[in-house]
Amino acid sequence: QGRSDRARVPHGALHVDDFDDYQRDVDAYLQPLATDRPRLAVAYSMGGLILLHTLLRGERPARPRVDAAVLISPMWRFRTTTPEFVVGAVARVAVSTGHATSWAAGEQWIDPHDCTLESNMAVDDTDAFERWQQLRLPRPDELVTGSTWGWSRAAVTAMRKLRRHDLAALSIPITVLSSATDRSVDPREHVRFVDRLPRAELLRFSGRHDLLAEGGGVGDAVADTVMDRLDRLIERP
């Protein structure tokens, strides 16, 4: 994602006009994969939002086949002290007044050299943070550190739309990995969604948002969970 064209927006800004753009990316990748082998989808953060929308839509365009899913810190509601309806309303006004590609309030470019263990949103383990920084420091041109008003409006719209869906229609096994100390998404929404999904389970981990990159054995446990769900899928008669 960091290498995507961002000529329209400030350096380091995440932007999209509509989350349908992301769903078209999913289609472009999954539809050509013609195979009868079991298919496990692993989605992280806003990927968990995009994937459920993709699987819940009708057959036009054809819905890609997914037999089970693991969702890591899925973004179904922001974790913020500002009510979501306020975020959505302000974002709509900003977009309508020509500021769709400007930084949203509180969002900005953050030089990786200025990022600290305490300020980062991804991990809370010292060793994990150092590994994370080793990936980021040599590639400042590829980093995304915040979002635009357009992305904020599109995200709130997509989250609200997903909550209105009849989730009972999604009958595949779904494993949701969540952390109570996630700084990006509201973990309470994970509980609500798992209660509404017919074949879902909720697994809790310690750490911040990027559980797969987290240290202290958390990332390894997350990877083991993914592989276990894949093994279950392969072994299913």
C-alpha cells in the first residue's frame, strides 16, 4: 500500500473516495484464482471491514469464494473520544467544501525518526518496536502515517453500512483476534460482531493494533492461530 500512487494527497496520507475501490482490489486478486482447494482469507485492520463487505454483497459482481476467515484487529469502529456521528458529519462537510484530499483533524506526516515506543499505535513491546522501526526508517517515502478527510468519510460510511447488514447470512467460520488495549479500533465492536455472526469466535491478545507484529510471544501466537485455522480447513471432510 505504501507504494501506491498518492500524487493527489500530501506525502504519507492515506486516501480513498469510496471503500468500493478497495473491494475492487480484492476482486481483482481473488477472482482469477480458479481452484477447488480450501480458501482461508486473513485480513488485518480495515481489511476486516473490506472483506466482510465483499462476502456479504450479492452475486453481482460475483462474490469471491472464501471458506473461512481470520480477522486481525478488524476496523469496525474507531477508538476515539469523539462520537462517530461527529467524525462523519465533519468529514462530510470537509469533503463537500473541497478538502477531501487534505489531512483530517489530528492526522499528519510523522517522520519515523520522531516515532517512539509510547507514541506508536502498532506495538507496545520494545523488541517489536525496534524491528518495526528497522523496516520503516530506510523507507520514509513508502510510509503512511495518517488519513485524509476523504478517507475518514469513506471509512465511517463503510462501517455504518456493515453494521446494518444481516450478518447471520455469513455462515463461514470466522476467527476474530482482538486486543483490549488497541489504540486504533474499538474492541467492544469485536464483541458485538462476534455475537451477531453465526460461526464466529473471539480470541483476545495483549498488545496494540498490529498483533501479528507484536512481541512477547503475541505475534507468534497470532501466526500459530492462522496456521491452525488453515489446518482445520484443509482437514475438513
